[in-house]
Amino acid sequence: MEELVFAVPTGILWKILTYNENGLIKGDRGALNRIVEHGLFRRRSELEEDPSFKQIIPYAIISNNDSFYLFTRTAGQTEKRLQNKLHLGVGGHMNPGSQGETGEQYLVNELKRELLEEVELFNGCMIEDIEFIGFINDDSIPVSRVHLGLLYHIRVSNKEIVVHETEKMTAGWVAQTDLAGYYEELETWTQIAFDYYIK
């Protein structure tokens, strides 16, 4: 059975948020809750080339003190348009959740599910905080034109993290002061997170 993913009609989305072609859009829990309220599930194949919908993607950067966890997408990555790019964001498409999940809680639960699918926290590494930062939009390239990122910042208690799916990506810790040196290799959503939030 084909994957069902969460999306919002673009026309409704830009009534909730102030449109920005490329950048970080400020928003709050009220906006998050309204997005969930107007969201629906569609087959992923129907949405990948349809800009009348935006697929909603939680996208969390992970930090410990002044270091960030930097990923490299490998040739095994499913999304061909993002292969060999560096990125800070962990997350992905949202699927139908448990009954009773509403509003932002659904988003956070899906983010945690994606996080634990992509990485393992061990040796006492715990999530200390999950903070919503804003909405990432980039209509300048095809893959981003059909997606909207929900930028979160996850702070963890130590650096004991490993990637699960090493055939799809690798990762390692990079000091915040060194991130600028990777800028040209970063995928656009991470560049937006860096420009508007990290640097």
C-alpha cells in the first residue's frame, strides 16, 4: 500500500502564513494548530509534482552545547534531488498518527518518530528541549516547491548519537563556528536555517 503523507492546500496555507518565496517565516503554535486543522492525507506520488499542495515536513536541527549534528545524504537516499547534500535537519513526511493526537502534539510526535527512525540516542543521551523556530519555505527549486519545513531545534544532553540508516546518510558533530565553511554544500533548507537562525 502506498504511503499516505500529510499536506495542506497551498491556497489555505498562505492565508495562515505570510508568504515568503525563500526564507524563514515566523509563526506560533496558533499557526501550527491551524495547519494541522486544514491538513489532509494523500498518496505521496500524487503530491510530489503538485504545487497546489505543500507536504508538511518537521525539520529539526540537533545541538549539544555549541556543536551541531551535520548529516551527509548518500547515493542511497530515496529522494534523488537531495543526494550528496549536507544538512542539519532530521525529519520527514508525516503519516497518519494515533487517534487522539491533535494540533502541535501530532507534529511533535511525528518529529520524534522520525528522529528515532534516523538516529539512535545512547549512553544517557536524552532530549532536553524541543523548540519550534519557524516555517522554512523555498519555492526556488522543484523539490522544495511542494514541501514546507517546520523548523525545530532539539537540544540533547550529550553527543552519543549514531545514524541508523548508514546506507542513506552519515553524520558527525561540527562546531557552530565551523558551519560556515560547509555553507556551499548545504541543502537550501539548512542554508535558510543557518542564515536566519544559527549564525
